[in-house]
Amino acid sequence: MKNLSTLFPSKIDSRFASFEVHELIFDSRKARGNCLFFAIVGFTSNGHQFVEQAYNQGCRFFVVQEHVSLPEDACIITVQDTAQTLGEIACSFFDHPSEKLRLVGITGTNGKTTTATLLHDLFTGLGYHCGLLSTVVNKIGTNPIPSTHTTPDPVALNALLARMVEEGCEYCFMEVSSHAVHQKRIAGLNFTVAGFTNITHDHLDYHQTFAAYIQAKKGFFDGMMKGSFAITNADDKNGQVMLQNTSAKKLTYALKYPADFKGKVLENNLSGLVLQINGTEVYTRLVGAFNAYNILLVYAIAQILEQNELEVLRVISNLGAVDGRFQHFTSLGGINVIVDYAHTPDALENVLQTISQVCQKGQKVLTVVGCGGDRDKTKRPEMARIAAQKSHQVVLTSDNPRTENPETILDEMELGVSVENKAKTLRITDRQQAIKIALTLANSGDVVLIAGKGHEKYQDINGVKHPFDDVAIAKEILEQLKK
């Protein structure tokens, strides 16, 4: 609880100064007495339209950025940006937890989950008590907490950070999505390190243009304070853009170009990578050049946070793949199955490029891929084009169709398949059946890539989440086929 005058020392009418705020809310359905309602102007709705509803449910204290009319017993606090204010007030309400541990944020199109999770596992392996905020799962120490968003809303986020502080966490590693930056969910947080992986076309359904998407990512670095660190991928053509206006100390990492932290891939196969990092060789069980970048960023951040280099490399060599990120297993019959979250053209191309690099002569690559409904439609034909071009056989199927007709999604994907690649492209709407067909067509030594859903344990169809686990289903089918 906090007094209203403590949260807004210069904006409160003396009549309301001693009011105790029990809860911060921005959903009018949760409004009641002793709460402070923030009218947020969102992507699909405007919270100011629900101020009267919140009042009728007993709420009397409101933060707004537009004019509203309420009875005289309502306290109306007018600010320039309610979303920004919610983030800042949430930090204050929970006693600024991000200042009581070292908070590391990772942003980029691909690699956020893997990098944040590897950092959590690395620092746990080094003996620290750590928190994790990711797409797959949130953790306090090793205790999992279900994750509903890549980056939680400001209230949930600060509440989690406060729990981490209370339970003795010294570090927290978190994904920072472009949505979170644009919606001010990270407003007021004190980041020690900001890391950038890469940026490719994604989320254009939300940001509208690639330029706006880049600016959203860049906004994370623009908000960094003096004394903090910002590290970017020097091999990404937009990597330096992220550092243009930051007040943080600027650092770089790369596999190709000169950088503060330099890596080189020495070996790459299905059993793992051998890397040279700043002159020292290290083996890791992770596979692929994209994971080489993730590992290099993890190493760099550990050095920024002043960890012992040899200990860091020792623990890195024992880290395993993140759930649903190039997750590999081999059937009794020798079929290699890879389940990966690749749901953007760039991620899919990276995964297929990696598979081609580690495959031996005669091994075929069969890809099962779909595209999500109610999301960026421009990437659909591109995803199908890449899959058909870089695979020996492709099965186009459903991902999470959500409220869209899955047949329409597949129609749009098929537009990207060239005439010469149509013969090796199948269309099977039912995802389980599509996986079964791919596994049936595969022979010993072949690689079956099941792309798009990764760690997800459901399929979203018309607002209903049906149980669906790519890994479990593939293993079940292989058991039936005995391949």
C-alpha cells in the first residue's frame, strides 16, 4: 500500500492526500474501492472510455491524459502519458525493485528467449540466485512461474521483480519485446545491461512499417541511463542504429566484423558447436551459427558483469538447448527431429541454413511449417518460399490460426512457392497429420524440421487453446511408426 500523496507528491488535492492505494489497475473490469485506475490509450481500445464504468464499480481515483467528466468525489490526476506514468508509478508502488538487483534486458527479433534463458542458467551455474522473465517461462531461482507475455505489463513486471528481490535474487534476465517498449511497459525500470541480438521483418501487423519496428527496439537503448551498458551485434546492419542515442557505455560483439567481443565458429554439427571466443576455444551443446551469436552475447554480458572468464566458459560448455529452440532428438530408426520456434522468415532461413551445414551427403531435409493467424500477413509467402527453397520436401500446415480461416493462411503461403518447387510441396491443414506425413516420408539419417511453435503446448483455434505439443506428438507418431 502507498499513500496517493507519496505516489504523486505534487498533483494531489489535499482532500485525497491520505488515501491509501491498495492496487494499481488499468482494466476497468477489475475496478473497485482502494484502487488507482489508469486510463491507457491502447492499440485496440482507449481506457478513457471505461472511466465511468470503473467509477460505478467503486473506484474513485483516476489517472488520465484526456478530459473526463466524473462526480466531485472522484480524484482525477491528469498526466501527459498514462502508459509512461503507469510504469513509473508501478516502480514506486513496489519500492523500485529494479534498483535492488542487476537487471539485464535482451531485445531483438530472434534469440531473445535463448539468450535470456542461457544467461539465467549460466549465472545459476556460477552460484547466483537469479530471476528470469521470458516468453517460455518466468523463474525465481529455479522455481517456474507461468508466462503469458514476452514482457509482462508494468504492474505484473514490478510485482515479479519485487518477489525476486524478496527471495534474494541478485540478477534478473529478461526479454524486452518491441511491444513492451512501445507500450511503455518497461518505463521507470533501471537496467544494468541492454543487449541486442538482431532485427528482421516481424510484427508489422502491429508496428505497420519496418522503420517503426526498428525505432521501437531502439527506444529501449535510448532510455538507458549513464553508468549502464549497451551491447549490440556488429554483424547486424541495424546493430549500430540501436546505440545512436544511448547514454549507456557502448559495446559490440560479432563473428564477422571487428568488435569488443569476437567469436569464430570452428566446428558445427548436430552434436554441438566449437567456438573460439576472444582467443579461447569452448565447446557447447548448442547447434548453429545463430546460437554462436547467442552464446557470444551471453559471454559478453557475463564479462560486462565482471564474472571470471574461465568459470564462465566452463559453465557455458555444459548449457543445453532451450525448450523449443533447435530442440533435437533422434528416433530409434535414426530420423533426426528438430523442433524450433522459427516463426519469422529470417529465423526459418537461419535454422534451415544451419541444418544444411551439419547434414551429411545423402541426408534429406523435410520441413513442416505454418504461419500464425491474426499476425503479419506479409511474411506468409516468404516463409513458404524459404522452406521450399531450402528443403527437399515441405509440408505447409496450420500454426495457430486464431480467428482466421487456416485455408486462407495456406493460400497466402502458397503464393510464395515457385513453380519449380511446387512438386515437392504438400499442403495438409491438420498439423498433427502434417507431422505424421513428414515423419513417414523420412528415412534414417534424414532431418525433419517442425517449425513455428517451438515451446508452445497448445494450438490456438478461434480463441480456444487446444493441447498441442510438437515434440510430444512427433515422439508419439514415431513410436507408432517404429521408425
